[in-house]
Amino acid sequence: MSSVAARTDATSQDSLPHPEFVRALTLTDATMLVAGSMVGSGIFIVSADIARSVGSPALLLAAWGLTGVITLLGALAYGELAGMYPRAGGQYVYLRESLGPLVGFLYGWTLFAVIQTGTIAAVAVAFGRFFGVLVPAITPTRFDWFPQFDLQTPGGVIEIGLSPQRVVALISLWILTAVNLRGIREGKWVQTTLTSVKVAALAGLILLALTIGRRPDALAANFGGGHFTAGPSFSAAFAVVFGAALVGSLFSSDAWNNVTFAAAEVQHPSRNLPLALVLGTGLVTGLYVTANVGYLSVLPLAGIAHATQDRVGTAVATSILGAGAGAIMAVAILISTFGCNNGLILAGARVYYAMARDGLFFERAGLLSGRGVPAVALVVQAIWTTVLCLTGTYSQLLDYVIFAALLFYALTTVGLFVLRARRPDAERPYRAIGYPVLPALYIVLASSVAVALLIADKTRAQALIGLALVLLGLPIYFLRRAV
């Protein structure tokens, strides 16, 4: 038996006595964790970049619709795995149990290196950007007194340094880490409260856009006289471009799996986890598609594509309510991003905890504090995210994140097939709807978008960097194994 396997057996989270997690998350809390981790700033920003890439209202809606289908298919497949393994670590556990400890480690490593921490950093940077709407002195200009330099990479220039916006991002990051260090009840209260507020705010914007905000010129430009379907003709080359354009919408819909990381704190997890996954992703998908219908009802496609600093939500609100709406939208987006990061921070640390229990992360990260939370894992996560906040912009971070995320989403669903074959008699409180067709379709769609990101000129460099980060985990794994 290998040393890693022996260590895994010796330190399994199911066999060692240690302070227990508190099962404080109800079905409502778990659903709000799914929805709240998904809804951040993306829905208010990324439609601009998608519109520039696809060039037609129909394809803009198709991008968001396809993203919703992919997300829902993933949630349906993950529900079975969540019911089988309702443990801290979620997706890491599924990969470890189905494809082995190496693949599980590569996922956990990549989650720590870029997927989870990169997403937290990107959302925190967006928080700082929208804080600048309220306080103009909060700018992206880097401080001269702090070390700064530009690093040329295949994915573009990385502007390393500290700016007022990044300071705000870091403050928000550490405040939320402190909240979650106090315990799961405090974390879930922040999550459920802020998710309720931001879902209501987004729904309110949609309602205004579809009623009193509808503009005849926008409706005519987007939906009249053949404009709706006008745009690039379909071809293999455009399919690649369209796939690459999904980066923004997929990033905006990402993190739906985070509730599985905190499975040990969910009440009746075998029932509530699958339900929360489907309810949360369904709610957000409906909001996202309807929001883009609302955008197209207020602004012509060119107005969406060229919104100031890509702030489409602000442009729509300003068109409806006047100049003062910019501040209102900034507050709504600040609430949205703050709540999103709370869910990401809460959930991510549980994966590092599970890895540490298996001897594959810092040993102390596998301990729970007296408040029943993985305190060391939370702090280590915050430290690395702080570094990422100093080294990446919003767009660069999301480009690095989404390729790696898609890769492991597809592999985890492959693991569902492996477990059906290897452990046919295992207890499955929930069985994936439409198996094997729908899970197989999810693998095909997720893999196709990942391949498109590798092929498209716009995203190739970032996707390769994401792949390199995954592969960097190989020597780290074998070094840990040799220790």
C-alpha cells in the first residue's frame, strides 16, 4: 500500500475522533448557499463582453440559455454523488472515491490555487470596482509607494501592485473570513440574508426593465425587422468563438457546487443536498435569462456591448430611473458580491479541511476550532486569495478559473458512471434524473466548451495557464507521497 493510501486510511475524516461540524444548514440555507455563491457581479457585467463576441440578441440569450442548461445538467448529476457522500469536501470526495486520490488531489490543489481563491479574488476586485462608483477616490490606479510592476504572460499583462480598489477588495475578504471564523451559524445568517436581498434586487431590476423601463427603440433594434437573429452565420469557426464567449456566463453561474463542500453541516444531507442543488441552480438560471431579456428590452445590443466599464446593470438602471440609479445599482451589486464571497469563503475551506484529513494539505488545516469551523483552512485560503487580489484583474482571473473548473466538472460526472459500475449496490438516496443520457450530455457540453477555450484565440493562453496549474499539482502530489 502506498504511503498516501496508508495515510488516507489512517487519517480518514470518518475514523478519527475530532470536534464535529455543526449541522446548522437547513434546506433553505443550503439553497441560499447555492444561489448566493452563484450570483455575484457577473450578471451585471459580462453580458457586455458576450454581446461584443456574438453580435446578435438571439445569440446573447442563447449563450445564457446554454449556460443554464449546462449548469442544471451538472446539478442533476451531482445530486446523486451528494446523496452518496454527504461529507465535508464534496466534489473532492467524489473524485477521490471514483477516480482515485491523485485526481482528488489535483482538484483540491487547483481549487486552492485558482478555482476557489481566484473566484473569491475576482469577486472581491469587482466589489472594489463598484465601491468606486460610490466613492470616486477608490480608483484602480496603483499606489506608487507599494511595490508594483507589470508581468508579461501569454494570457496578457498582469499588473501587480496595490490600488484603492484592491484595498477595498482585501478589506471585504478579511471581514468575511473573520465572520466565518466565528462559526457556521454566523456565516449562514450572512449568506441567507444577503442572498435574499440580492435576489430581490435583481428581480426588481428585471421587473422594471420588462415593464416601465421598456423602450420602443431598443425593442425595435433588438427584436424587430430581423434584428433578433442577425449576426454571424454559423460555422465551425464561429462555434469556437461562441464557446469562448461562454466564459463570462459560465463564470457567473459557477460555484453552484459549493454547497457540497459544506455537506457535513447540512441537515438531512442525503435529501437536502440534491434538492438545494436543483432549486438553487434553477432559480439563478431563470433570473439570469430573464435579466438579459430585460437588458434587451431597455438597451439596443450596441448599448449593452459598449456599456461604460461593461456595467450593463448600471446602464439599464440609469436608463430607467435616471442618473441617480448608478448609485442604487452600485449598492445592490456591492450587496451581491459581498454575499457571493461569503458563500465562497465559507465553502472552500471545507475542501482543504478534507484534504488535510487525508494527509494531502497542511496538517493543521484538518483541525476544527472550538466553534466547529476549519479555522486554519479559512486563514490559509484568505492569505493566498490576498496574493491573487494583488496580481490579477477581474477578466484575467475568470479566464484562468473557468477552464480548470469545467475540466473537473466533466471528470466528476465521469466519476458518476464509474461508481455506478464499481459500486452498483451502494446506497443512493437520490438517483441522477435521465441517467445515463443527461449526465453524458453534460460531459459532452462541458468538455466542448473547455476545448473551445483551448482553441479560441481570445482564451487559449488563459486556458493553457489553467491547464498548467492543474498539471503543476502532479509533482506536488508525488512529493507529498514521498514524505
